[in-house]
Amino acid sequence: EAQVTQNPRYLITVTGKKLTVTCSQNMNHEYMSWYRQDPGLGLRQIYYSMNVEVTDKGDVPEGYKVSRKEKRNFPLILESPSPNQTSLYFCASSLGQGGHNEQFFGPGTRLTVL
Amino acid sequence: AQSVSQHNHHVILSEAASLELGCNYSYGGTVNLFWYVQYPGQHLQLLLKYFSGDPLVKGIKGFEAEFIKSKFSFNLRKPSVQWSDTAEYFCAVNAPMGGYQKVTFGTGTKLQVIP
């Protein structure tokens, strides 16, 4: 089954404790992206990747890192999480960056930073 | 910078009522437009998309949307909603910006359908 998976689905952590949220897709998609969803703000892009070893900042990259060492994986790293990073995070992938390509979303990771 | 506006933040309808959710974007060039739906507790799924051709596009579950270029709008419609349409709906625009394609989402509209 074609899908985007994320782990963990739920995470409660404390300020400053490094964490990684994994994202994997099995559709051989080139383009992958991370979003955070906050009430009243919709989805905001954190980082995106156009292919292996090619990543760039989205609209709200502060406090986050990403890597793309393999085509299928695109982990999101919070080196020193803070309470304002409490949010619902979605990973997404698409065939390419072409404008008509729809994005396929993972199930989401709800992160709480105390 | 491109932006997407969804003016209706929360809509409550009775079953069988007609639905129209507004979406306006700010970008003067060629755009690709999407509507995604997020059912409670689930991830976003594509409802429909427009990138060229007939400006009236049909999607899944009886939804349709009309692209009106002169109004920079891509409103979502459904003639008769069902309780199962209760969800949050996001409009998104994909347009060239600075040499790459940028996707921008609206803030979403929560639809509550009352049986």
C-alpha cells in the first residue's frame, strides 16, 4: 500500500531534550516536506526536500533541522525543543515539485513540549 | 509573497444543505490549486485539484470547485452535504516562486454538519 508513515504518532517531552520524528514514503517520490499545523494558522511549511541531499527552508524553519540521505526518508530533528514547538506535525511527499503534483500526507505526530 | 485566504473559519450546516467554501489567493501568474480535506483525527487527503483546462473541476464525494481567474478564487461547493462531510477543509496554491514551486495553504475551514 502506497503510504507515508511517521513515528512516533504522539510524543511528550521536556524543553531542551533532543528528538527526531521519522518520516518514510514508499512511493519513490522525489519531493518531501514537513508542516506544522496550529489552530487558526493552518499548515505552515517547515522544510522541504527536492531530492536526496537537497533541502531548503520553508516558512517556519527556526528550531528545526532535516536531512535527506535516502530518497524514502526525511526525518525532522528538534535539537533543543521549546514549548512553542508544541504542535501537530505532518510529513508529506509528492512525485516531484511540479505544480500539479498532489501531496500525500502522513498520519501526523502530535508533539507536546513541557 | 503568495497567500491564501479562507474567510470562513467555522461553518455549521444541516444535512442536505448546500455548501460553498471560499478560497482566494494572491498570485498573478499561473497557479495550481488544490482542496484537501482532513477528517477528525486523520491526515489530509486530496479532494480535487485544478491546473489547466475546464475551470470547473469535480472531485471525490460529490465535491466540485470553480476556478475564476479574474477573481483569484477557487471556491469549493457541494449541493447537499452529509454528516460524514464534517471535517476541516484546506485550500492550497502551488505556484512558481524564486525558481521553485511553492505550496501555500490557507488557514482552513471547519465544517460541522448537523444530522
